[in-house]
Amino acid sequence: MKTAIMGFGNPVRSDDAVGIYVIEQLREKLPESENISIFDMGTAAFEVLFGLKGHDRIILADAVLNSNEPVGTLFKVPAEEVMKAPQDDPLVFLHGMKWDQALSYTKKILQDDYPDDIQVYLVAIENTKLEVDLSDVVKEAGDKVVQHILEDLNLSIPT
């Protein structure tokens, strides 16, 4: 099974960068593999979507504001909820996109090759100030996302 892992976020907006943090950690922990592709969706998101062709599974990591849960709360969005997310014509911001927009465009680009196995991890945040460091609680949640993804991939890698 070929898996694409995508981390979303703005690296200069404090806790919004948790998806990028997850990607950095996975790049350090995962062995090189033809079956796992890791994408930093923080900057060149639109171009990356074309690289998803041929993947059987997509795993996404991102931050979520206004969740009404404590900062650092981890959500794993059920696949059936994710499948409701793609829209026919979502708004696109040329400087980047969020995961639901990425899925919408991926579905349009891949058509019949769009994978059924999609998993989304979201971390509750509040701080999106112009800062480059994650808060400790969000970093800990990011580490939990990394562990969950490694488990999803059936890999046990020491931390």
C-alpha cells in the first residue's frame, strides 16, 4: 500500500505550524520507502496535489481553531466525515490551502484514482501569533500525532 502523509500549517504562525512539525518529525523517524511519501503542505500546497497520484491512502495533520476543546486536544476525524468534506468548487487562497480544500482538489485531479482510505488528525490550537515556536502543549499533541501515524503505518520506531 502506498501512503501519502501531508502536514499543513504556517511555520511563522506559532501553533498553526503543528502539521509541519509532524512532517519534520516523521522525516526524522521514518526509513526511506517507496511506499511512503511525506509532503510539507505549508508553502507549495497546490503543486504537491499532483504528486498524490498512485497513493492508496492519505494521512493529513493540521491545526484546528475554535474547537471548544482545550489547546492540544487531538482529534482523529472519521473517514466518513472526511468524505463529506470535498466540495465541487472550494475557495482557494493562492498562498496555501487547508486540508479540506486539498482533498477537494485532489478528488478533482485524481478522479477514479482518489483513495478511499483517508485519515485526518487535527490538534486544537488558539495561538496563531507571528511566532516560530510551538507551545509545549501543542508540541506534545504533535508528538502524539506522530506516534498515531507510525501505528497507522504499522511501524514501531523508538522516540
